[in-house]
Amino acid sequence: MKTLIDVFREVLLERGIKSVGALSKRFRKSRDRLQEIALEVFNGKGAVFHIPEKTFIAWDLEGNRVEGSHYAYAPLCMAGKFEMVLGPEELHSKLPEWPYFIIDLYHWDRHSQREKGRLCLQVNLSYSVLRRYFTGRELAVTWINDEFRRMFNGPLNRITPYDGPTAEFLVEKGITEVVLLDPWADEVLSGKDFDTKAFIIGGIVDTSGTKRKTTPKIAEELEKAGIKVRRRKIVLKGDVSGVPNRINRILGIILKMIVEEKDMDEAVYEMQEPRHARWRLRKELPKHAIRYKVDGRPYRVVERELFDYYSSWLKIRPEDFMKVLRELDLIALDGRRIHHLNKISNVRIINGKAYRIILLKKAAMLCYNC
Ligand SMILES: C[S@@+](CC[C@H](N)C(=O)[O-])C[C@H]1O[C@@H](n2cnc3c(N)ncnc32)[C@H](O)[C@@H]1O
């Protein structure tokens, strides 16, 4: 899917423009200068002008610094002074129809004040995520009320706020079918879903665990109003555990899949924080545990090399691995040592579980050998 910067670049190239500068120092420190310039043009703040003398600095269309340019971004008030080569209206007319990314605040009243604050922050962060790819206007927030307006610190005028129900918003936009991101769904989100005109993410922050299974309720509401809902989950190697569940991160995953064409596991990895990775590791490590009884004392052991495997798809550092081992009361040993322990032990079933039994004398020999 084309991004705002792709469109901006295309239009400039059509006009034979290969670099753009600025008449002020404004964009010199920003990371995505061209995207920032394109956004300013989109928001009607300025335009690209042809100027008689080269600017002091400029950037090529990949964002690299070049010698000055005869084309520069400047505020719209310069329109009388220089010839405009790309202004807001024209940029608007060239933009494709991007889908809406809707944060549905249907469950707003079920949140504590603290959760409401977090929800507002996540909406704001979602705007920042979207404006890296598109314009930010594609972010719609439905069911908003006065309390949300008061608490929200972000730029309401640059997103699409809607006071009424999501279904009403969709009807107004002529949208009859949506994709609802739902961790409880049976089906996994895939490329087949990217044709939708609206993705819906539940505006839910669940720090207390009291809003379990609230996302499917959003689907019920929409279906009652005649909207067809495709419920889809995001998984990491087949399981929702380890998928970051904050709204802005879910949005980031979808955008990485749609725009950057990353596969789901890669997109999840890039949006993961170590704490999400630890959730999953807690589920994974016990699957590898080998039970030993050394002189009657039970131990559960895993291979130390598992760190290399799991760190290839979970964002864990050695300290995360150690933390999870401690929490689960597991011991990590080199594969070589485990192989040795297995050689000197016998398997016995105790209370339905398999244990490898080691006699103390043999264990002492093992330590001596190691
Ligand atoms: C913090 S989650 C709330 C989950 C809620 N407690 C529940 O049990 O339905 C916020 C939103 O992120 C989205 N989300 C979180 N994890 C997801 C996943 N693994 N797959 C799809 N969507 C997810 C959903 O839209 C969800 O409503």
C-alpha cells in the first residue's frame, strides 16, 4: 500500500523535482524530514515552491542531505512571492483511499480514571504511529464524549473524532463490512483482510482484568446494526501469548504487515517489548523441562541453548531468560551436561510424571567429571 511519502515523491518526480529544501531551520532536526514536509502540506500549513536562489540545505527524495535546491517548503503566505509547485489541494487530490483505523470507545465507562488516562495516551500514540505512514486523519475514534475530549492531550483536529456509535460512523462513510481485531477470534488476520475499508481496535485498557472478553461485544453491537464483521486475531507462532496488546502496538503490527509487507511473526517481534516476550517465555520453557530427582530432591532442568532459539523470535535479553527461569523454578544447564546427566540416570514414573533418578554418589562423580 502506498504511503503519504510515496505519493509526495511521485508528484515531485513527475515535475522533475529531485530535491527539496526549506526556507527555515525547521526540519533540520527531524528524523523523517520529507514525511514532515508532506504532512505540513497535507495539513494546509505550507507548500513546495520554486525559488530563484538555491536553499542553504536540501534533501533528496530519499531524505539524504544534498547541496541546496531550487525547490523549497515554505508557509502558504509565501504564495504571492514564489511559484507554487505542490500545494495542499493538489496533494489531497492525489491521495489514495486509505482504510480507517477505528478505535472504538464503546466500553469507555467501564474504565477506572487511571485506565481512561492510559486509553487517551494510547490513542495519542496511535496517531503518532499512523502519521509515520499516512496522514493521521485515518485514525477515527468513535463513541467519544466530553470526558474523553477533556482528558485527551492529542491533536483532535488532526484525527477523525466521532461522537456517536461506530456503526453510525460506518454507515455515514458507506462502509458495510469491517475487520475487528479480536484476540478471541477463531481466524488469524491475513493478507485477504487487507482489502477492508475499516479496521477496528477495541478502545480497551484492562489493567484490572475486569474487561475480559469485551472485544467480542463490539462485534455483537456492530452486527446488531447490520455491519458485517470479520473477527481476526494476531498471533505469534500460532498463539496470542506474547503479542503486545496495547492499542498503539496492535496498530503498529497491522501497519507493518500492510505497508511494509512483513509477515505476522516479524511484525509482532518488532512491536514487542521484553515484558511481552516474557509472558510467552513463561509458557514455552516448561514444555522443555526435564525432571530429575537427585538423592530424592526434585529439580526441573532446561537446556541453556534454548536462549538462542527463543531470542530469535522473542525480544528477550539474557536477564529476561534468567528472570523467567527464577519465576518458574527452573535450572538451565548446557546441553552437554544434560546429556551426561541423562546417561547416568534412570527414568522412573512417580505420581504419573517421569523423573530421571540420580544417586548422590553418581552425581558426585558427575561433578568430579565436569
Ligand atoms: C488490551 S486489548 C483488550 C482485550 C480485552 N480485555 C478482551 O479480553 O477482549 C485492546 C484491544 O487490542 C486488540 N488486541 C489485543 N490483542 C490482540 C490480538 N492478539 N489480536 C487481535 N487484536 C488484539 C483488540 O482490538 C482489543 O480490543
